[in-house]
Amino acid sequence: MLQVVQSQLLCYVSDKIQVSDQMFKDNSVFVVGAGASHEFGLPIGWDLTQTIKANCDIVLNQWGEYQSGSRAVFNHYVRMFSTQSEDNVDKIKSRLRASWQIRDGIESADSIDEYIFRYTSDPLIAEVGKLNIAHAISSAESKSLLKVKEGSVFDVRDATNTWIWGFAKALMNGIRADDVSEVGNNITIICFNYDRCIEHYLEHALAQGFHGLTATEAKSIVESINIIHPYGWLGDLQRFPYGDTRQFPAMADNIITWSESVRDPEIISKMRLAIEGASQIVFMGFGFAAQNMDLLDCRRDYVPATPPAVYSTGYSLPRETQGVLTSKIVSLYSAADWYDPDTQKVHFQYGATCKEFFDIHRLNLVI
């Protein structure tokens, strides 16, 4: 009996060691959407729309004094344009009108990005929209699960109940301390979010996971990972610390609208090269919006000999959409009108959060 228990225990320990020693497969591509950041407390879809709608409802009294809406955005306009001249007052008024237009129309679009795209010919809508995105997202960072508590450093264990806890461990597993600079050099992350949750967490996870690694060194390693933000982000964490809202106007300059991203060949090339060479593609919290899929589209004139394995969260996806979504995914890397469900390795984990998805599929994603 004792020998049986010892044998079972040895197998259990062996399995645990095997899991802990595994790292992501080479040429893994992670496509990250708003649902992934939602686990950290960042807004998605409707919530962000409602925040921006409320912030754009800037109301002044008869003396031109602030009453409601985003005080931070209004104060920025006042600082930006002195009210001492009629011309500058007109500039403020034009931005308030743009704010009210967004307020009144944003709910007719799926997102603020879509609304800005709708008015590509109006630069004020883009300016005001970006400003409100930067303020809303930086404010959300300051209240998120990953926020740095006052007077202390961020503890990576605060995120143990999110997907990035296991993700970071798989990223670092199998890497000797002397080779820490190699962390993440075999993967690509395509992040459609404006926040810096991934970069912020990984910097702290590396510094806390490898003894003696400085914050500067950890930052350098994360910067070397092929992380692509198709629509820009709030900016470098050293210049714009995570959760610090004071510089949101400058952060807005780092945000790219849909129409701007479509015109940037470097961004498109990086994403498509990653998709084309992927051994596996992992969609996390991704909504499969048409314009996002278009940016990822690297389709070619032939069917790949070995198509990538594809895994996707499906927390809010109805099962009835599996056929059309699978077809859209396959068309990212194959231009042929060809789809064989028996040979395509596309796996949707319906009803699972990103954390639950990663717990289920971790062994499928590592070597």
C-alpha cells in the first residue's frame, strides 16, 4: 500500500514539475482585446461608452463656469486656450460643441473608436475623442487591480485571480536567471487596448521573479518583447506612470484612430508577419470586430501546409457564431475559399473568462 501511495505521489510531483518547466511554444501570437483587461478592472464596450458620454456632457452656467461633465477635460481647455481673446474663447466653444456631439451620438456606435472613425473628416471629433479616451483609461488604471498602492510597490500576487498570473509564469518558465533577457523573445502580443496592463504587470513580475533584476532592466526586457498596439496606447510607463492621470492630454497624443492605423504600413506589416508565421494564435477577450480582423489579415494565395492551432475565449460569444468566426479566422492566413472543420484547429472556450480559459488551455499552449 505504501509503495502505491509513493508511486502516485511521484507521478503527481512529476506532473507538477513538467507543467512548471514548460514555456510557450515558439511563434505563439496572443491577440488581446478589452475583455482581457476587464479582469483588471478596465472598462469594456458599453461601460467605456457611458463614461465618455458622461464626461462629454460638459455644462457651464451663464457666467461660463464649470457645472458638470469632466472637470479635468474642461480645465485642460481653459489652460490650453486663454479666455482673454475672443478667438481662444471660440476655440473652447468649438471643442465643447464636439464634446456635445459625441455625447449625443456615441450610443449609436459600438464604441468611441467607431464614432471617431465615422467622422474621420472632422479633426476636432478625433481630438476631443482621444482626449476623453486618455482620461477615462488612465482613470481606470488608477482604480484597477494592478494599481500601485500609495507608499508601496505593486505586488504581482494581487493578480493571482486573473489570466496574467499564469501567463507571466509560463513566459518565465524554463528561463535561467543568466538568460533572463530571453523572456518573451519567442512570442508576439497584439494588444488592441489603450491601457498598459500587460507591460506594467510584466515589468513587476520580472523584477520580483528574478533576484537582483532592476526595474530598469525589467523594463528593457519587456520593451524587447514584440508587443504591438495597433491603436496606440497611453504611452511609456516611465514618462506616464501607470494610473497617473495628470498627464492625460499628452497621453492622448499616443492614441491612434482606426483611419490613422490603416494608413500606417509598419504597424500592419508587423501584425501580418506575426499572423503569417504563427504556430498558434490565441484570442483573449477579443470581439472579432471587422476592422480589427482586417488589420490582422495576412491572407495568401494558398492554403498553409500546417495551419496554426487557434484558441479563443468565448465568454460572451454565442455558440451559433462558431461557424462564421472560424471562417473569418481561417481567412486571416489563407486566401483560398477553403474550410474543412475536421482539419482546422480552432477551439472556442464558451462561457469562460480569460482566467478560466488560461487555466483550461495552458498545457495546450506550452511545450
